[in-house]
Amino acid sequence: MHPIENILNITMSELQNMADVNTIVGKPFVTPEGQTIVPISKLSFGFASGGSEFSDKYRQQDKQTTEYPFAGGSSVGVSIAPVAFMVSGNDDLRLMTVNNRTVTDKLLEQLPELMKLLRKALCKKEEETKGERKEKMAAQSDGMQC
């Protein structure tokens, strides 16, 4: 195995250890009010690696080896930034973004509440419709017309 391959393998295995799922979707914690909060983060990596083999004149100085002398290294930069918090509690689930909230983000955050209101309105209307049908059926059986 070439020395640069060894450097890359070691670096990649260390990156795998750092990029754990718990780094991106954090461990949930519960508030005294009973809400569960899960932090969500953005993980960014920058990676550079390189190396060089020296010329044949250095190999000739060391008669013991047939390989060229090698020098190399690698570097990684990591950035972790919180982007949102998932809040659960009281039969409600919300995604609260940290910054750069656009109108679309705000609408998406309010979508679950809007769906609840819409569901309540439809159920109420359906109950009223069922009530009217029952009244009509009762009136028809009594011989009365609407």
C-alpha cells in the first residue's frame, strides 16, 4: 500500500467516527413543562490531502531501499451549526428554524396547526349535515314535509 493510501484511510476512518448520527440529530431533552426538544444541526467538512515522492538522487543516497522517499499529510476542518429544533408536546409537533426564516419556512411551521383547524371545521360541518339528515328522516317518518 502506498503511503498516501494509508494517510487517506486513517483520515476517512476518523471522519466516520466524527460524523455520527447523534451529531446531526441531537439527543432529545425534556423541559419541565413536558415538551421534548430535539436539536438538528448542519455538519460541514473540508478535507485536503497530499504527498510527494522525492527524486531518484535521494534514493541513490540510501542504497538499502528501492522505494522513493515520501512525505505527505492531510487536514480536515469541521463546522457544526444548529439549524432547527423539533419541539414535541401537547399533541403537537413543530419544527422551529434558527435563522434565515422565509415566508415559506413560516408557512411550513404553521401547516400542522392549519391542518388541525381545517379538520375541526370539516368535522363540524359533517356533524351538522348528519344532524340535518336525521331531522329530515324523522320528519318524513312523521308524515311532515320540509
